[in-house]
Amino acid sequence: MSTDRLSTALDQGLIVLPEGDIVVLRPPVGYDLTGVPRDGVRVLTGFRPERDHWAAAGYDVSEAPVHVAVGIVVVPRSKSLARSMIAKACAMADLVLVDGQRTDGVDSLFKDCRKVMGDLPSLTKAHGRLFWFPGTDRLADWAAPPPVMGPEGFYTTAGVFSDGAVDRGSALLATALPSKLPKRIADLGAGWGYLSAAVLTRDGVTHVDLVEAEALSLDCARLNVTDPRAAFHWADATTFGTDRSYDGVVMNPPFHQGRAADPGLGRAFVASAARLLTAGGSLWMVANRHLPYEATLREKFRNVDEIGGDGAFKLFHATRPNSTPRPNSTPR
């Protein structure tokens, strides 16, 4: 996503930024920050690919100070997460700006803020809205609570995939896993740890690496998977590297970047699994039935079998990955 609502508001004098530090919360790759003075700007995001992108672009991605002049909230898909981000910005900033697309619910947030604070200035452009207001404690109750245990016994929180419930595809895959698994397993895109918890109930497993790009999900995973055989990695599964290969990989790969479906993301997960496995390693994977992963699986693995599913999901077991060069180990 790339918009120029912020630049337009600044250029037209609709917003005058006070002097001091600026924090931008969860800007996606491609977000337009050209109108914001780079000095004193920090990017805060719990999504590792975005964090790495902004760090590579030269932005400070360290934690924000307690107080800043401006907090810019870039609206995510999750409304509960967006509300929590606004509360966080209000707690730290003199001026709060909220920018987002209509398809991500920015108009609903604008309406909710106006219910609390009355009329607010805004700019609509490019199928989205930017609105702003002074920092306030009147939205403090929007802050997300700590992770909460749901009825199925797992902790989740606002902004994680499958908040409050077990994803049906993951449940199907967990049921289909054999009673005995290889020793060393990676869970790519581990989320809040449901598949890893299932893996650790199988015979033969001595180690599981949970690889997850969203820090909120990984925090929940640490609560849900307390087995000492588990290790946690805040990393992009498509580029994750390790000094040791895995005997097995399990995964329920994501297939969205923002709101648009992106099968290329799942294909990148398949390629990463093949790269990380030993020559005799196995992949167990669930995917939405309409997504075309079969060709990539057959390109990356010598043996591919569909092992079940339902009307919405399909399950695969793939073995004997084609060997590919391994990247350098990533920071952990």
C-alpha cells in the first residue's frame, strides 16, 4: 500500500507537526513516509518483514521513548489491534494521526473516535482517510488486554491470526499428523503455537523451532507451548536460516499480504521448507483448497501426496526435497 494522504495534509498546511520525535506504528512496506522529516522518526512494528524493511531503509526501529511529539497509526486489518494502537499512540504522543484504507476499517475508527471526542479534522483520498487529534486519555480503554485463554485452552490476543479460536485448517493437519514424527521439527509461520503443541505430543520429537514473523503471535506461543523442547524465533519464515537442517516441517502458511490474496507467499513457504529440510526430510502442510500449491510442491519435492482435508482445506505430505543452497543463519 502506498498513499500520499499524509504528504498532502502536510503540504496543504492541514497539519503542522510539532517539534520532537515521531513514532510510526506498523507502516507496511511501501507506505509513504516521504513527507515526514526522517530525523527523529522511529518505526514500531511487531511484524518482522516490515521491521527488517524499514531498518534496511535507514529508519530507527528501536523501541519508542515514553513521550513523543507525534504518533502516526497506520491502520491494520484487525480492528481490535487498530484500537489498541490508537490507545498506545494517545498514551505517548502530543498529536495522534490515524491513516488507513476504507477496506481496513478506517471510517469505522473515525466514527468511533468522533463519538468520544466530537468533530475531528480529516482528509479523504485514494480510497482512504487520514484524521488527527491531540493525544488524550479518553481512549485508554481501547488498549488491548494481555493475552487471554480461550475456551480451547490457548492464549490469544488482538491482532493475531485466529484470535480466540483454533483455525480449522490447523486442526485438520494436527489430526492427520502421524503418531511418531522425526526428531527435529520446524513450525514455519507458527502463529500462537497450535501446531507445535500438537507436534510435541507425538513420539520421537526432541526439538521444535517455532518460526513466526508476528511478535504478538510469538508472545502467545510462549504461553501456549511451555515444553522445554521448544524454541522461539521472531523471523520471516521465507528467509529464516539455521546452522542445522530439520527432519520435518509443519506449516499452515499465510496467503494474504494486507487484504489481497497472495499465493506467492505460500509458495515461498514451500520453498523455504524444502531448503531447511534434510535430504530425507518430510513436510506436512495444510492449505486452502482453492490455492494452487501443487506445482510448487512437485518442483521442490520428489514425492508429494494429498493426505486428506475437507471442502475448504487440503493436506499434503511431501518428502525428499530437492537440494538448494542454504542461506546464512539469521539472528535469533
